[in-house]
Amino acid sequence: MITLSDDEVALIRALLTALRGIKVRDIDKALVILAKADRGAKP
């Protein structure tokens, strides 16, 4: 088992809270935009 400091626990909690706030649709939109940009950058 891993022992975490209070700072590490707070950081993980903040990260999980931020991830919970991201919506799947927003991630899908970002992936589509990145895919389009990637295709446009190739010669």
C-alpha cells in the first residue's frame, strides 16, 4: 500500500474533481478538431 502526504491527496482530489467536470462531448469535440488539424498539417 502507498502512503500519500496531505498535499498529494489534495492534488489528486483536485485532479479528479477537474476531470469530473469535463464532459464527454467536450472531449469528443476536441478530438475531432485535433483530427482535422492533423490531417490539414500533413503534405
